[in-house]
Amino acid sequence: MDDVTFPLRWRIALIAPALAVFAAFWLLPMGTLVAMSSNGHPIETYRALLTNTRYLSSLGATVALSAAVTLVTLVLSVIAGLPLARREFTGKRTLVALLTFPLAFPGVVVGFMVIMLAGRQGLIGAITQKLTGDKWVFAYSMAGLFLGYLYFSIPRVILTVMASAAKLDRSLEEAARSLGASPSQVVRDVVLPGLAPGLVAAGAICFATSMGAFGTAFTLATDIDVLPMTIYTEFTLNANMATAAGLSILLGLVTWLVLALARSATAAAAGTA
């Protein structure tokens, strides 16, 4: 079929809905945030944010938590996802459905489940009190938040791992084995490089989701200082709109930077695969 050249007015009409959505749901909110955060003095405002120890500590804790969640999620998802993608067994579909079931839960429900597991009246506390006489309670700390983020991150990544594993060329693994490679060497030198583009992309989404997640942190917030909670506190309790908007911009920039680096890494991994 010959290429069809649309007149300029038709091309504008075709992209108009996308431009309207972009303007309404990204350009306008971001412009409002930038204007609100600058408060007439953009340099002074952002200098104050970047020199505030509490805000920097909150940002650092959020980045560290998100990176730890991403790393552990990738490791567990690869360990679980490869066998699920390559082996058929009775009950496989049911198991995959159960593993991905947390995708249906909002953050508040995930936080409540962490409380039921590791809260003051949780299962872990009851068991440890009987065994050691000391009740272990960590639901309301960064450890509890880590557990909650891990719970809703694994289903997203494990689906990506399974999809990527299904596309791998098994003949490359057979060739490596025929050349004397051990199972660990096959995984290291053949399987993981083949999975790399999908893992980088999934890891970036996992990191971005953890950076901005609020519902779980809000449910568990007792001794938790992550940036979404800091923004919420500045906005609601302190009525400090400029600071809340500036921290939102800072959170978005860090997340965008990670996503941009992930896109570059994904392209490089795909080019060398």
C-alpha cells in the first residue's frame, strides 16, 4: 500500500487530542507547581530546599529505600520468574494468579496487611513473643515500609521477567552448555544479558513507583520520613504550599533522571544483546 500523505490540517487534527491531554494532565499541573514553588524567588526557594538537612535526609532515605526495594525485587523476580516462564506444571496458572494478585490492592490495603503481619498485634509479634519472650514489631518503621513496597513491586516485575524469558533464544544456552559452560555460567553470560533490557525497564518502573508511593507510607507513618510524607506534612499541617510544590518538583526530577538513565541503559543493552 502506498504511503498516504495527510494534509497539515488533518495531521493537526489527529494529534490535537494527544496535545490536549498532555496540556491538561502534565503541562498545566507542572507549570502550576513550578510557579507555586518559586513563590517569586526561585533561586532562594530552591537554595533553601537543597540546604535543608531535614529535606535532604528525607530525599536520601527515599532514594535509598527505593533502590533497595528495586534491587531485592529484581533478584526475587528473576529467581521466581525464570522457572515459571520455562516449566509447565499442574497449578501453574493458579500460582501465577496468586503471585500477581497484589496488583489489585491499593497502597492503604498493603499497609494494613503489613500491620497485620508485623504490627503490635501482628502475627510475627505473637510468634516471637511465644518463642523468645520479646515481641518483634517493625511495621511502623522503614523495615515495614520496605516490606510493603516489596509486596506490591514483585508482581509487576515478575510478569516482565516471565515475558522476557519467554523470548530468549534457547539455542544460545544449549550452545553454551555444549562448550562446557556450567549452569551458573549460562545464567550469568547468556540468560541475564538476554533479560537485561526488560530488567532495566522493570527496575526503573519499580524505582519510580517506590519513590512516589504514598498510600502505604501514610498507613504505616509512625517513624517514617520519606519524601511523599514530607510533602504531605508541609502541605496539610504546615500549609507551606511553596515548599510542598518545590519538594514535589525535586521528587519528580530525581525520578525522571532515573527513568532517563534507564531508557539509555535499555537501548544500550538491547543493542549489545
